[in-house]
Amino acid sequence: FPVFGLARLLALAAAAEIIFWAVHFRGGMAFSSETDKLLIFNVLFEPRPLTDKEIMKVRHYFCETHPVLMLIGLVVLNGEVYETILSMGVPKERIVLHSCIIANGDNVLMDSMVLHAALLAYKTVPGTKKLKKLVHLALQFLALLLGLIGLWTVWKFHNEREIDHLYTLHSWLGLACIIFFSFQWTTGFYTFWYPGGSRSGRASLLPWHVFFGLFLYVLAIATSVSGLLEKSIFMQSAKMIGRFSTEALFMNSLGMLLVLLGALVILAVVS
Amino acid sequence: FPVFGLARLLALAAAAEIIFWAVHFRGGMAFSSETDKLLIFNVLFEPRPLTDKEIMKVRHYFCETHPVLMLIGLVVLNGEVYETILSMGVPKERIVLHSCIIANGDNVLMDSMVLHAALLAYKTVPGTKKLKKLVHLALQFLALLLGLIGLWTVWKFHNEREIDHLYTLHSWLGLACIIFFSFQWTTGFYTFWYPGGSRSGRASLLPWHVFFGLFLYVLAIATSVSGLLEKSIFMQSAKMIGRFSTEALFMNSLGMLLVLLGALVILAVVS
Ligand code: HEM
Ligand code: HEM
Ligand code: HEM
Ligand code: HEM
Ligand SMILES: O=C1O[C@H]([C@@H](O)CO)C(O)=C1O
């Protein structure tokens, strides 16, 4: 049962869907025309007061960009990390056996972390350890960066429209997500890359790093699901879309897809 | 680090909080006065048309009872199952060792399921296997029952107020939750209790039973979080409560508490 392939497929589908949603249903992310490019520029530097029409577009930009960046950054990219965990084509018996045979420091550690399969994959996937670390570190950095930009867009959007900050459960979950994610990246970098902890320091952080990384993944999914839910309800309250409109059904389906994705990762990890 | 004790504490706090929310903020669940008892009766049998005032109360009852039953049934009671998983006071080394030494059918199975700790606990917790099974089965039945009653209350509430069914992402998640939960209970009962499958049949179902049980636990938490979020937003749109009212903050905090609870369970399971 190709859990890994399926999970990757679902993640890509989710990425495609959120972009399709922003572009098709929400009227785009204002990346195309000359005016819009200027607007994007203005968003960053605000060299002159914007016209009302421009302000409308900018708001649009802020508002629709947040979900796209969040979902692709914190769910899809972050999920790429689980490649190793998810490549589970290895027979169970070999894994159990493996946990009995290999006994040097790092490996016993990984075993007791329960990630037999991750370890095996780690041993079989090509590339030096250093290179794999670099890829992991860089992907997670990109995820964090997209997450920060996505946070900034929605924050600014709230400012522009004079909406309160941080009053919803979604925003609390989201803030926790970003804070923990930054923390995870920083401690990971500091311990495993530069300057790098002692051998025993690294060994004792690793299991926590993995648990926390998995938790963050699930948290990011729950946050995205709650964001989709509230966005849909906000638009329904504002009579922008109907309860059973194509868009509402599309958003609910995307939410269910994300849950399925989360389920696959949990299944893969505990098996 | 007493993960189990902490998780149980958080679960109890969550149960207390949802009841407090329904009784204190939402004006009770209509269990106390003579009229209300009649109303509850009427809800079930409807022997005569209700007065407007009674209908108001009944609606109240439906509306506030759903979250209480759902949270206590599907999150707290369901969570009691994880006692075994969560009693993690056992040193890591002993678990690893254990996975190498014990090698009869059942145990290798549990090991390959990664639940070394669950297995150890299973061996140490008192009571016959049959009794423990009965407790597990009965608790999950109670959870399912509360879930079904909670679903019925909100469904009826929607009928009475002529609100559409199943238009939110919360309701989709919730329905999936209940269906999967019924399915899990039925297959569990049929295979492990009565009439009971063959030894190899039981052995091959068990890991799936455990994975799926864990997934359902996380799903129930995500569903509850989304329910709290939408309830709060609905009440804010209706100007019943403010964005930073005590009640809104209380509901958000309860949501965060649930996420923490979920995190503890994930941590305990993957470690
Ligand atoms: C891991 C992913 C996500 C994170 C970390 C996140 C984080 C946040 C944060 C911190 C805020 C508060 C901004 C403020 O108070 O000014 C927010 C607001 C918002 N987000 Fe997200 N978000 C995520 C995904 C999504 C998705 C997929 C949607 C789907 C449409 C969405 C929709 C919204 C909406 C409508 C708001 C404004 C209302 C509110 O404050 O809750 N978010 N998000
Ligand atoms: C928020 C950012 C991060 C998250 C969510 C995260 C998550 C994870 C997860 C889930 C694993 C286990 C799965 C696997 O082996 O692929 C892991 C392993 C690991 N992570 Fe991270 N990580 C983050 C940042 C970092 C950083 C900045 C470093 C610095 C080098 C790092 C170093 C490692 C190492 C050394 C491993 C052990 C296995 C390997 O080398 O692939 N992580 N991480
Ligand atoms: C595992 C727990 C839960 C499950 C399985 C669940 C399930 C459901 C289902 C299936 C519906 C749809 C009813 C219909 O369409 O007629 C629903 C509605 C609702 N639930 Fe829950 N629920 C859960 C927890 C909660 C919690 C904790 C709250 C918190 C207040 C809540 C608030 C609501 C509200 C406001 C509705 C009506 C709006 C809608 O259809 O989404 N639920 N629930
Ligand atoms: C929806 C209902 C159910 C859920 C969510 C569920 C969940 C779980 C979980 C998470 C485990 C592993 C943790 C542990 O060992 O305590 C487990 C084990 C087990 N379950 Fe269930 N279960 C359900 C219903 C049933 C039923 C009806 C039976 C019938 C007897 C059953 C039989 C077993 C058995 C035999 C085990 C193996 C370990 C043990 O005996 O404690 N389960 N279940
Ligand atoms: O009925 C049961 O089946 C499993 C296991 O024996 C299958 O191998 C188990 O733990 C039971 O109590």
C-alpha cells in the first residue's frame, strides 16, 4: 500500500485546489496586470496614498494570498519532510528485526523513537547525510518564510479594513503554529547544523524534534481546516456565497482532503 | 514525565469547561425545573404542540446539549481508551529491550505496531484480558451513544429552526466522525468479542483497529475545535457576544486546551 505516493498526491491536489480557489472563485491574487504589479509594490513600500479602487485590489490581494501561502508553506512543503517517514514499502518483520540488530548510539535512539521505518529509509535513500540535512533545513525554511509572509498579508488586511486581530480560535491556533514553527526551526538549526550541539545533546533533542515536527504538521492542518471553515461562514454571512454554492462545497471538500492527508501521515507514522 | 496523568487532567478540565460553558454562558441545559422536565419529555414524544415559550426552551436544550455530549462522549470518554497507551512511566531502554526479547505472536504484532509501551502497560495493568476488553468495549459504546444523542439533538435543532443540514465543514467532519466511529465499534465487536474472528483474523485487524482508533481521536478533537469556532462566529455575527467577550475568550481557550490534549496523545503514542 503506497502510503507515501498517495500522501504526496493528496498534498499536491490540496496545493492545486487552494490556488484554483483563490484564482477562480476569489478572482485571482493580483499578480497579472501592470496596475497590479504596481499595487504589489505599493503594498511593500507605500510611496503614495492609494486610490479607493487600488485599495480594494490590495485588500483582495492580502485576503486571498494568506490561505494560499499558508497551505502551501505550512502543510504541503512541511509535509515533504515526511517523505522518509512515509516511504513505507518495507516489510514489518524486517523493521522489527532491524530494531534488534543495530545498536550504535543514533540508531538505537531512532528505534526507541518508534520510527523504524524512517530509519530504514534513511539508510537506503541516496545522498550524504549532510546533503539530506541541508535539503530538510532549506525546505523548512521556505515553509517558514511563506508562513511569515502569509501571516503578514492577513495581518495587514485586517489593519486596512480595521478588523480586530486575534479574536478567532483560528487566529490563536495559527499564531501558535507560527511561533512553534519558528522555535522548531531555530532549535533544529542551532543543534543539528550550526554551531551544532554535542553528540549527546543532538541525540537527546532528536526524538523531541521529531515528535514536535509531527505535532506541528497536524496543527497546521487543523489550523487550515478552521481557516477554510470560518472563511466560508464569513462569506455566507455576508451573502457573498450560498450555503450549497459550488464554492462552499469546494471549500468543504478541500477541508476533508486535508483531513485525509493528515490521517495518512498519522497512519504512516504509527505503523 | 507523567503524560498519562496530565492528559487525563486536561480531558477532565475540558469536560468541566464545556459543561460550565453550557450552564453558565448559555443559560443551562434545561434539566432543573418541572416545566423543563416536561419539555425534555416532550422532545422525545411530542404528545401535544408546544407553546412558543416552550419551543424556545427546547431549542435551547437542543442547541447547548450537542457540544456537551459530543465533547464528553467522543473526546473525553474515547480518550479513556488511551490509558494504556498513555501510561508511559517506563524507561525507553526497557521498551527497546523488550521488543527484542518477547517474540510470541501477539507481542511481535504489538511491537511492529510500535506500541511497545502500550504492550508493557497491558502486561502490568491488573485484571483479566476479558475484563479489560469488556471495559474498553463498554466505554466506547457509551461514547458512541452520547455521540448519537448529541447528533440527534443538533439535527432536531436544525429542523425546528429550519436551518439546512450538513452545509458546514464542521458538519461534514462530524458526520464522518460518527460514521467511522460506528464502523470501528461494530468491526471491533464482531472481530474481538462476538462471534469473534479467527486468531489470524484478529491479529491482522488489530493494528488497523489501533491506527484507526487514534485517527478517530484526533478527528474528534478537530471536529470539536471547528464546532467551537463556528458557534463563536455565529454568535458574534448575531451580535449575541462580542469578539473579546469573556465567553468568546473562554471558548477559544477551550479550543486551545483540546489541541494540547491531542498533542499529548500524539506525543505519547509516537514516543
Ligand atoms: C497553517 C496555516 C495557517 C496559519 C498558521 C494561519 C494563521 C492566521 C493568523 C495568525 C491569523 C490572524 C491575523 C490577525 O489577527 O490579524 C489568521 C487570520 C485568518 N485566516 Fe489564517 N492561517 C492559516 C491558514 C488559513 C487558511 C487555509 C485559510 C482559508 C481561507 C485562512 C483564513 C483566514 C481568515 C479568513 C482570517 C481572518 C479572520 C481571523 O482572524 O481568524 N487561514 N490566520
Ligand atoms: C520548523 C522546522 C522543522 C520541522 C517541522 C522539522 C521536522 C522534522 C521531522 C518531522 C523529522 C523526522 C522525519 C525525517 O527524518 O524526515 C525531522 C528530522 C530531522 N531534522 Fe528537522 N524539522 C525542522 C527544522 C530542522 C532544522 C532547521 C534542522 C537543522 C539541520 C533539522 C534537523 C533535523 C535532523 C538532523 C533530523 C534527523 C533525520 C534527518 O537528518 O533527516 N530540522 N525534522
Ligand atoms: C466530535 C464532536 C462533534 C461531532 C461529531 C459533531 C457533529 C455535528 C454534525 C454532524 C452536525 C450537523 C447537524 C446538521 O446538519 O443538522 C453538527 C452541527 C453543529 N455542531 Fe457539532 N459536532 C461535534 C462537536 C461540536 C462542538 C464541541 C460544538 C461547540 C459548540 C459544536 C457545534 C455545532 C454547531 C453550532 C452546529 C450547527 C451548525 C452546523 O451544521 O455546522 N459541535 N455537529
Ligand atoms: C469506536 C470504538 C472503538 C475505538 C475508538 C477503539 C480504539 C482502540 C484503540 C485506540 C486501541 C489501542 C489502545 C489500547 O490498547 O487501549 C484499541 C485496542 C483494542 N480494542 Fe478497540 N476501539 C473501539 C471498539 C472496540 C470494540 C467494540 C472491541 C471489541 C471487543 C475492541 C477490541 C479491542 C481489542 C481486543 C484491543 C487490543 C488491546 C486490548 O485488548 O486492550 N475495540 N481499541
Ligand atoms: O481478541 C483479541 O484479538 C487480539 C489479538 O489476540 C489478535 O492476535 C487481542 O489482543 C484480543 O484480545
